[in-house]
Amino acid sequence: MSVQAVSNQLKRLSEASVVDCHRDGLQIFYRVIDPCVQVLLERGWCHIEEFKSSGVLHKLTETEDLADKLEPV
């Protein structure tokens, strides 16, 4: 993503009260203020750990590797 695209997304997240920001000179610092974001991240990490322990993540990686090696017809 370009710097401008990231800036636009952060502005939208700020307007939606997902993040808060403060300026220090030329730098702007953002922090997550929406508690739902923490819950979503925790659930995401939980699913990743489940996939790792079940071997599903490894199987998906193997499938992606095979797809990269296929020649277009």
C-alpha cells in the first residue's frame, strides 16, 4: 500500500472511532481504542494456533506452493 492509501485508511478508522491519534511535530501516532479490535485479534490468533496444531495450515501452504508451480494452459 502506498503511504497515501495508509493515511486515508487511518483517517477513516479515526473518524469511525476505531483508532485515536495525536501529533508530535511531523509525526502522527495512532492507537487502537475500539475494544472489539482486541477481541477480533485474539480470535484470529486462536484460529491460527488451531490450524497449526491440526496441520491444516501446513496443508494449505503445500497447496499454495503447488499452485505457484502450475503452468498456464
